[in-house]
Amino acid sequence: MSKRKGHKDFVTVVSSIDAGALLEVIDSHKQDDIIEVLKQQPIEIREKVEEVSIDMWGGFPKVVKEVFPNAKIVIDRFHVMQPLIKELNRQFKDEMQRVLMKQRILRKEYDSQVIFWVCD
């Protein structure tokens, strides 16, 4: 996560979902730094980790495989849905523009065909 909104100054947050506890905040987002800090835990503890939820940063799978040999990697749902929702919104906007443009064209054609009758 970013230390400050809009900045590329990242920290890595390690928590236990089961215990609902913050375990570690690593002041880096670099693979080697994260691996070094996490390997300070005894291998017996690291081998018991069954699942690690990560965002879609490409460096996390290597970290997880090296530090937690028995863990399954799970991409968190927010980071899976975010690009999907962005794409759906883009397609929705494109379709709305297409529909509105078609309506404008039809309206112009209709307006040019309207004949006004004047009765005395």
C-alpha cells in the first residue's frame, strides 16, 4: 500500500485474517527486502501458512513461493474486480455515446422531413 495517496512510496502490510491482527509493516515494496524481513520468522512457522492473499503486483508470487513454501496464492477480490469494472464502465460509456449519436442523427433526419401545414 502507498504511504501517501498518489505517491509511489509503498510499504508491504502483513496481517493474519484468522487472528484479525497486523503482523508486520515492511517499509519496502522490493522483493529482496520483503523476503529478507519475512525469512526472519522460523521456517516451521512459515511452513504452516496455508494461503496468502496478494494484490496483482508481479513480485508477490516469487516472494510467496520463496518464503511460504506450502501456501496457495490468492489474488484479492478488489484487485481482480477493479480492472474488470473499469473496462465495463468504458464499454458502457462507448455504447452510450454510440446510442446518443444515433439518436441525434435520427432527430436531424426527422426534423428535415417535418412539413408544417398552414391552414387559413
